[in-house]
Amino acid sequence: MKKNQHSFMAALALGGLVAFGPGTQAQEKKVEVKPAAPATPPTTPPARPAPPRDRTAQVAEFLKLDDAQKAKAKPILDEENTKMLALRQDKAVTREDRMVKYKEIREATNEKMKPLLTPEQVEKWARMRGLGPKPAPPSPPAPPTPPTPAPAK
């Protein structure tokens, strides 16, 4: 009987080791990977960009136009804007022709605006429109000078 009791205890100890043995070892952390939540459309529509400012107001602010100048400049700038927009939307015009016509429209606007402006405003207008003096191209590097021979002793 003692033998059976020892066998039973040994079997019980062995069973305990087998059953609980892995539990005594360090356990690995299981990282749960959650699938990304499906993108839900925003409940509010995206904010619209602010409407463009009145071009005359922008030019007037930059050039510091008085009220009389603003009144005369508005139809000129509106006409340019209308022509440019129509040209931009005309898909029949080739890119090269469109560029030539853009330049013609801008030059016509420049000629109409100059009489309205003071000399200082004309300078600012030219800079604003990219008509100002172009910076001088960098000068080529000077040729290296030949070394002078050392005087004889």
C-alpha cells in the first residue's frame, strides 16, 4: 500500500509538472494587432477656400492708389482678368499661342495703367508685374594669373 501511495504521489507530482510546468516559464506578451478602422467620410463638408480678394483692392493696397486711381484702374484690371480667364478656358489655343496672347494682354494693361500712376507707383507696378530691371548675369570668373617666377639669386 505504501508502494501504491508513493506511486500515486509520484504520478500526481509528474502530472502537476506537466500540467503547470509551462505556466511557470516566462510568458510572451501577445500583441493584438487591430485592423485599421475603415476611413469614415467626414460628417461636415471640407472648408471652402476663402473667395479671392478683389484684384483692384490688392493692386490698390500694394501701389497705395487714391480713390480716383482705384476707380480708373478697376475697369482696366477687370478687363484684363476677363480676357485672361477666357483665354485660359479656350482649349483650342495652343500653349505657345496662349503665352503670346497672355503677353499681349498684359502689355495692353501696362500701357493703360501707366498714365494713371505716379512715377513711384509705375516702378512698383513694374516690379509687381515682373517688368523691372533684370539682375545682371553673374560675371564669368577671372582667368587664372600665371605664377611669377622667383627672382634669381
